[in-house]
Amino acid sequence: MAKIKVTKVRSDIKRPETQKRTLKALGLKKIGQTVEHDDTPTILGMIKKVNHLVSVETK
């Protein structure tokens, strides 16, 4: 299974609560923080929901 690097690049201030919870579920707290996840449909759906707040790299 492929890996994906997700980096938080924008703040979640003044964002809907669902987007804040999605970032928390991805493991992102601070701007500039990077986490690595497997390339699963669940993770891809979460990234799609907050794609304007994160940047994504594939390995």
C-alpha cells in the first residue's frame, strides 16, 4: 500500500467544526506539521474534505 505525506499549511481558525475534527483525526495540530498515512479510501476522503488546508505528497 502506498504512503501519503500530509502537511498542514493553513490555520483551522474560523473553519467549520467538521473540518477541525477532520484535521484532528488526521493527526494534524500545528501549521507545518507533517504526518504519514496509508493510501486508503477513508484517508483520501478526509484529505479531500480539507484539501484547502493541507498539502499532499505521495511516496
